Amino acid sequence: MTTDTHHCDILIIGAGAYGLSCAWNIARRDTGARIMVVDAGEFAEGATGRNGSGFRMQWGLELNIRLCKESIEFFENIEDHLDYPGGIEMRQCGYLLLASNEKELQRLKDAQDLQHRFDVPSEAMTPEDCLRMVPSLNPDGIVGGAFCGKDGVANPFRYLDALQKAATRLGVEIRYSTRIDRLVPQGAGYRAEGTFGQITTDKVLICTDWAASELLDEHDAGLPITGLPKEALVSQPCAPCVDPMVVSMKHHIAIAQVARGSIVFTVTRHREPGGDPSSQPDFLKFAGRQLQDLVPGLSHLKVFRTWGGASSVTPDMQGIYGETQLPGVYVAVSSYRGFMTGPAAGRIMAEMVVNGKSNDPIAAELNPYRFTQGKLVYEPLLNQD
Ligand SMILES: Cc1cc2nc3c(=O)[nH]c(=O)nc-3n(C[C@H](O)[C@H](O)[C@H](O)COP(=O)(O)OP(=O)(O)OC[C@H]3O[C@@H](n4cnc5c(N)ncnc54)[C@H](O)[C@@H]3O)c2cc1C
């Protein structure tokens, strides 16, 4: 076996929505640092290539509203930001969040009060409004909802491609099939080892999402991050019938009709964290029951395929952005929502890695030490879409 030795100034591990966004954001600061991104798999192998493609500003916590609003505004101008003609198939078709009881409805209303302070154009919806928007919904059990026309869907593969090309143009080196097994302190920096060989570097940014602790545990710098298996299915194409992205808090389902007419259903069910992330044989049966209850008007559609993926979860289901106990080793973990927060996360992490800190209050709130300090942050509108 041949092994290689490389050197860079900043090593980013993981080439998903977070890793590539961080790489581009660091590179555009023009510090002269040699930046390398490595990924164990191939292009879009992680959760970014398996997700439901949705983005929304409708959250109930200031930090989530700000992260997503900034990211969506970035998507709106991505052709210019990343010099990517054709864009990322962004469709601001809106997100319709459904409430099945008064408590859920109140949470949506409270969240809207906060959203409006940040100019998020969300509106309250009656059950009739919801049914007018999506006639295939089951009217039983819908007590109302919320809608924001700035939310929507985009193509995560094109997003990754755009970032990859823009980062490469700025001199970032990206290597796939390059798994890092260990980080070893060396001098003032680190040696990252894998079967391919080793990379010496001054700073490391871990963007491997749910797998982040694997590299930190042996240094007793582990963080409470696990991988939650999630499953999705895509139907045969059909006539336009679901314009907005629909999220049912009760059913833990997100529904989006994509450009070619197929409908993508992301269905979350209780599965043990850390288990096999692939779609399980009983998934179709489970999803079928849920869909029959939520959207009986779509239950005749043939399923083209199902798939699974893992998403990171933390004790408060919020991301982790910051320097770990290992000096010069940073971590950016999405804790779900990593597609819709990627641009803002990349901006914040670039500030941290280049300057040693970010003045954005989000960085302070999502710091890695909050779990041991008991400073958890909870999102009232958390539904895993
Ligand atoms: C079914 C499903 C639906 C979802 N729907 C949405 C949605 O609609 N909207 C949304 O915003 N989010 C959604 N998410 C969550 C979102 O996809 C993730 O939060 C996001 O993709 C995480 O991005 P990332 O770059 O951190 O991780 P990833 O995209 O997973 O990238 C991490 C990369 O690290 C690499 N890696 C891991 N370990 C190593 C190692 N030791 N050495 C080198 N490389 C390594 C992996 O190969 C991988 O490519 C969904 C997730 C799933 C699974």
C-alpha cells in the first residue's frame, strides 16, 4: 500500500453542505492559507445528498430565524455569489406548517410574533386556507397553520456543485475517498491520519456532522452528538398538486413536489440513534399509514424508491459551532437543518477559524461547552422536516 503525506494550513474534514460552505467562506477571505477539504465518500455522499431539499425561515427561536433567513437570502442570489449560472433550482413555493391541535397552533402564533420582528413574511392560516392550498390534505384534525412564501425547496446537489466549483476556483483542494481515522497533535498543529497516508495542518475544522465525535473521543474532547436515522420516499411524477412544502407537526412528515412532478415525502419515525441509517424494509408500510392519514388524496401514487440517511442530533437539537477542547480544532455540526443553515454556518465558522472568534451572538449560543454548562437552547417549532 502506498501512503501520501500532505500539508495544508486549514484541513476541513467532510465535504457536505457545511464543509464546502466553510471552505468557500474561508477561501474568499483571501488570507493566503492553504485549504484542503477531504471526504471519506464520494460527491454528496452524506446527508446533504439525501435530504428533503427544504428551507424555511419559520422558526420560533431568534438564532434559527437569523441562520435560515441569512442562508435563504444567500440562495436567492447564489448565481452571483458563487458565479453559478442556472442557480440551484430554488423554488420559493412557501412552507405550510400544519397544526393538529390548539397547543401547536399557539406555538405557531407565538413564533410568528418573533418572526415578524425579523421581517419574516409569515401569516396565520385557517383550516380552509390550508385546504385551499393543498386540496389532497385530510381536513380532519387540521386546526390551522402558518405559511411563509419565502420558504421553499432547492437542489442540494447543485448547491454542493456550486460551492465545490467556487471553492476550487479560489484554490481550495478537495479530495474524495479520503477518510481521516485519527487526529494526532503534532507541534503547534495536528497530523490527520488515514489509510491514504497523512496530512499535517495548523488547524482542523470537523464537518462530518453526526460522526464528529468519532475523531474527538480519543482526546476526551467528545461532544454529545449522535446520528439519527431518517427515511424518505419519492413518488412517480404527477400533475402539480402540492405547491408549498407541507409540514405536519403531528405526523412528522414533510412533503414537497419537485420540479419533475414527483413528490418527496420525508417521514420521521422513532428509531434508535446511531443505528443503521439505511431505509428499513418496514418503512413503506409505516409511511403508507401516515400518508393515508395526512394526504389521502395522494395515497394512490406509486413509490419510485425509498432511501435513508443519518442526521446529527444533540441534546437540544441545535447545531454546534466552535473550537473544541483541542486548541485549533473546530467543529460545525448541523443538528439537522444543515441544508437550510449552510450558508450562514459557513460564514460564522470562517470568522472563527480565521480570527479565532466570531462576534456573532449565534456563535456564543451554539458553543460546544453549553452542554456541560447546562445552557441548552430549545426551538419551540422543532419538527424534523
Ligand atoms: C432524509 C433526510 C431529510 C432531510 N431533510 C432536510 C431538509 O429538508 N432541509 C434541511 O435543511 N436539512 C435536512 N436534513 C438534514 C441535512 O441534510 C443535514 O443537516 C446536512 O446535510 C448536514 O450537512 P453536513 O455537511 O454537516 O453533513 P453531510 O452532508 O453528512 O457531510 C458530512 C461528510 O463527512 C464525511 N465524513 C464522515 N466521516 C468522515 C471521516 N472520518 N473522514 C472524512 N470524511 C468523513 C461524509 O462522507 C460526508 O460526506 C435531512 C436529512 C435527512 C437524512
